[in-house]
Amino acid sequence: MANQNLRENDEPLLIADDLSKSFGKIIACQDVSFKLYPGEILAIVGESGSGKSTLLQILSGQQSSGQGRVSYRMRDGVTRDLSTLGEAERRFLFRTDWGYVRQDPAQGLRMAVSAGANVGERLMAVGWNHYGRIRAAASSWLERVEIDVARIDDTPRTYSGGMRQRLQIARNLVTQPRLVFMDEPTGGLDVSVQARLLDVLRNLVRELHLAVVIVTHDLAVARLLSDRLLVMKGGQVIETGLTDQVLDDPAEHYTQLLVSSILSP
Amino acid sequence: MSSPAYNFAYLDEQTKRMVRRALLKAIAIPGYQVPFASREMPMPYGWGTGGVQVTAAIIGPADVLKVIDQGSDDTTNAVSIRKFFVKTAGVAATTATEDATIIQTRHRIPERALGEHQVLVYQVPIPEPLRFLEPRETETRRMHALAEYGLMHVKLYEDIAKFGHIATAYDYPVKVNDRYVMDPSPTPKFDNPKMDNCAAIQLFGAGTEKRIYAIPPYTKVVSLDFEDHPFVPYRFNAPCELCGSEDSYLDEIVTDDKGGRMFVCSDSDYCEGRQAAGHTGSLISAPYKERAARG
């Protein structure tokens, strides 16, 4: 069993192969390749307009790449090119084995329905048909993201920004995905709320052995969460490596600039 | 100039063919919403223009038409549509459910079981069951195509979370033939079981929204629910005060400004039929007394 697990973890979960995409003359990303292993957290950092979000959308199949391909190892162990999946398969993957946490929780949540239903939706989509069990699962997830279970029947409209973001995370993790994409999950939150969110995230990610691709412009977030770092500029990956290594000893001029521009109190 | 300015049953033959093609497709794919080029009708949208176009496309000179609105044959909507077809198609009209070959309905299914020789035409305001959960039509169409119906249960979940039970009382979503989730138009959920395995053809027309859908005879129609909160048809717990029926769907009628009310069958033909057969309710003579007293 342990051996099998080892072998499982040896195979990459997500493979990006030579991805390029341009919008007219604007190059959004160019020749991006990397492998993501189970349980690994990869941060994509760079200034706005550097192609981070486009890359994330290509990786998650929400946008087609002009060139190159993305492969994913499905639950049955077969690695498949995402562009060969049918729409039904891709959408099924998206709401079961994957999660996608958006910067604006209002886009990732259904703001008009209760928190419980928000968390339960993915379960109902895969055929759960027992109200009591769905509610129990939703309660336990609210607890895990540190939301008061008494608020289960309130809509996210009544939630604070930090709570909304934690709710969005619970909604994504309820089907026990193996891979989660996060687009600036801490953007727009104040510092203490960010800290709490990061704390919740870090624990869940380790506990559930999640692989994560996180896009952020905040190097502190990358430092805290990620194992590996991809620095982007003008659509190109200019530096990659272990997070601590890149941040402590940046090789590229641009990365040095990025690191040195952080204010430390 | 002796010929009338309109065709038999108002619509021109090309339009009827178009509607019939949509109907055939709808019957071939039970519960699937077929787009059609809905026409302007000589009555306002919201008056059942979808149902009227479906009826106009299928009616023939030998047909006998019944029109009901909330179960009743004599409300404005029902009277107007019945008159419309009597005038434009010269067909016979009836209020007796068993005599009708085409029954156009708004909000009810007759109490008397329908037969194979009958067609039930529904007037539908909003054909999309997912509309209020997912406003994007492009997205809901995709969800139907891929049979992604988790969202429908979200609505039922919300009901239970808020009210302790599934409080949706009309427009209760059904799954047709194990495939498409369908909006049964705003019929009370009391009527949902009548759609299942029904001998008659059921056609749905939504004029404003330009959609037609259908349930062929003897098709499985299941009301969505949860294992621990099963579907329960609702009716007021009272007998009809005119005919004493214990199992028909009731209208609640306010009789004065002191909280007085009475329950009577919503299906007027069914109620009259029972009264003619000698069944009486507790207040059978009350309306007449009142009329006499008023002079």
C-alpha cells in the first residue's frame, strides 16, 4: 500500500506542455511548461498583466490554449490530454476532482442561496439525494473553515469578505478534489483576515493532501503556502524553483526587483 | 370579399406546420424545450398565447374543445379563448371533461382521469425550471444537454432549510422519462402525479418565451425530492362545501371580511358533475341563500 502510494505520488498530476496563448498581438503567455505532483503547491507570481490569470484559465480548461497542451491524471490513473475530453467529462471533472477558488467570492458562490446549499450543491450535482446527509456534510465543512454553524441558513450576502472566501473554499473542497486552482484568493481582504484565511488554507491543504496552483501577486502568500514558485513577466516564465530558494536568492533581475519591493515593517 | 380575413383556427397553414414540426420534435424528446417562432396573437402575452398557438395547430373541425382557467370553465381567460376558437374554427365547445377531445388549461389538470382520445394543452408562462437559479439561458441549455440537475435540488434544499419541508406548492419540478427536468407550468403540485403515466398527450406552449415541450402518453413523470423529504401532494384538509368531495383540489374562497371562508372544488365541471349526481357538501345552499337575501 505504502509502495503504491509512493508510486502514485511519483507520477505528475498535471502536466503543462509548451503552453502559448496570444490575443492578437498581445502575448498572454509563451512556452510555459511544468509538472505538478500530488500534494504539491505551486505559486505563480508576477505583476498584473504578466499572464498569470490567463495561464490559470488555460490550465483549468476554461480557455483554450493557442498552442501546447495540458494533461491531467484522472482518478483511474490514466493521464489524458484535457483538450480531448468531452464537455460533459470536463465539467464533471471541474465539479468533482477539481476546485476553482475565485478572487471575488461573489463569482464563485451563489449569493442568493444559503451557505448550506452553496456547500451542498456539488454533492447534489453528483447525485446525493438525502437532505440530512447533505446538511451534515455542509455543517462539518463550515466548521472546518471556521464559520459558525449557526449561520448555515444565512446567504453569503450577509457574510463578511473573509467569511465569503472561506465559504467558497468549503464549497470547492466538499467533493474532496485532488487539485484546486486559486486566483488571488486573498486579494481584497485586510491583513488580519488574510492571515486567518491563509491559516485555514494551509491546514486544509496539508490535511487533504491537495495539489494547488495558486496565482498571486503577493509574495508573502506564496512564501507561506507554496512549495514551488513560477515567476512570470510579459507572458514568460522567467524563473522557477523552490519557493524559499527563489525568494531568498533570486537569480533574475526582475525577481530581485520583485522581492526587494516588499515592504517589511 | 365574402371569405373571412383569417384562416381556419386563425393561424395560416404555414405557421401551423411550423408549430406542428416543433410539437413532433417535442413529443419525440419528452420534456425537451423546442424553440419555435411564436406568433403575435390577437390577445395579450400572458393570456395563454403559447397554448392558443398549440391548440390552433392541432385542432380540426371535428374536435370538441374545453378551456379551463384555474380549473374553472367560466373565468375570463377560459371564456375568451373558448369563444376565440368557436369563432375562428367553428368547433364545438364543451365544459364536460369527458366530452372534450382537446382541453386547453391554465394552472390545473382536470380531476377526471383523461383518456387516450384526449390532448391536454398547457399555457406556460416560464418554461425553464432553472430560470430563477441560473439566469443565463446559454448555461441552462447546456445544463439540460448534459443532464446536470444538481441545481434543481438546491432549490428544494433551500425550501427545507427555510421552512422545514419542501414548500414549493406549484411549478414543482419533474423529471420526464428519466432524462429532462421540466417545469409543469404553474399547476399545483397536487396535479403532478396525474402527469405520470397519463393516457392523454400533454402539450406545453410558452408564447412569450417561444418554447414548446411535451409529454407523450404513458410516460414516466417523477416529481423531484429528497429521500428523507419525499414529494407530498398538497390539498386543504377539508371537503368541498358544495359537493362534499374529499379528494379534489380545493380553492379557498373568502366570503366576508370577518375571516369567513369556504373551500370548493377548483375543477368546476367535476364539482357540478358530483352535485348533479346527488352529492352535497355542508354549504350547498349557502350561495343561493345569500343571493336571495341580497335581493
